[in-house]
Amino acid sequence: MIASPIPVPGLSPGEVIEVWQADLGRISPSEPVLRGLLSEEEVRQADRFRFAADRRRFVLRRAFRRQLLGARLGLPPRDLRFSAGPAGKPALADNSAGLHFNGSASGDIALLAVTGLGEVGCDVQLHSPLDPGLAQVIERFSPVEQAALARLEPGLRATAFFDCWTRKEAFVKALGCGLSLPLHEFTVSLEPGVPAALLHWDHDPDPSPRWTLTALPMGPGYSAALAVHRPCEAVLRHWVWPD
């Protein structure tokens, strides 16, 4: 695996969160081999997809999660059992090891953040044009975010929107509440060249000392972010599919 640290100001030494990136489009073990790692319910979920490409991506995402967490826990991937929180956030059913994770996938990229430091959230999004549906999403952002987007040149607005969206998604996923938290109640940075940060939350007007929000470099055409409720360092690692 390849590791590259992502610098975050004000780090506490030794507090590191691993974020693993898997390429869902590259050559990997055959689908039948990976399906064998999944639970019976996951196999049924996979088979509900109409198109083979969507089914394969689902199988790859779940196999990636099981292989990585199984390796961290020293357990066979298929033996892992998962539960879901009130808003559907997945967790290990038996978490005596105190391992927390969160995943996201879009296009050909899947992410999995893994840590023993506490709850974590991550999100990745493949960029697309700002169609009317996404314009309606912007209306749900905080007034500060809406104004910042409006000030940007049109050519920069789509990337800034997805930077904003992934940072907000990562935050609500770290909280475990999903989109039940109104998006206008908190503000993140989104301007080009400005480091990712949680600028304001109605429940904590100065949250930045207590939250680390990190932009993850996925390459052209993608935005991604990591959120955790403490100062920490993110290390991005690239998953290599086992033979």
C-alpha cells in the first residue's frame, strides 16, 4: 500500500486516522470470489441491482470494507457482523476493539476511514454539472455558504459546491445523524485555496478547535472530505486488491 500524509494544523502527535482509497474500476479479483466474502443479506442486496456494473461496484465496496476491517481485527472478512445506528450509520456489531469506520463511494472511487480515536465521517463525490436539482440543494446551505458560492466565477462554482457538500456530509456522518441535521445550521469553508474547516455550528459557535475537517486529494473531477471530533492527522492510503 502507498501512504501519503495530509498535513493538518495543530496536530496532536500520534493521533492518526487512516483513510483508504480503493479504485473500483481497476482489475480486481473476480466477482464470484468477492461475493464469497459477503453475508447472505449483502448478496441479496447486490442481486437487486438491475445492471451488472452497479452490482459489481456494490460487491467491490462491501468486499473492500470486509477485507480491510478483517485485516485490522485479525478476523476472516466473512465473519464480521455489522449493525446500524438510528440514522443508518454502519458500525461493527461487536466493537470490543473500539474500532470505528465510515465509508463512501462515488464513480470509481470508494473510501473507508478507520480509527480507534472515536466516531468519524467521510464522503467522496464525483463532480457533475450544477443542474436545477443541485441548485435546490444549495438553497439548503447556510447563508454564509450560499453567499460564498454566489461570489465565485461560474467556472469555479461546481467544484466549490462539491467541496462544500462533501465537507458537510462528512460532518453529519461523523455525528451519526445523517441529513436529519439541517444543512443551514452549520457552515464549512468552500473557497478555492482555503483549507477545509468547520467555521460555525449553531450548537457550538466556535467548533474549529474541537473538530478536524480535512479535504482529501482524490484527483481531478472528485471532491472528498474527512471529519472527526478531535485534532488529528489524516493519512491517505491506497488499497491494493489481494490476488
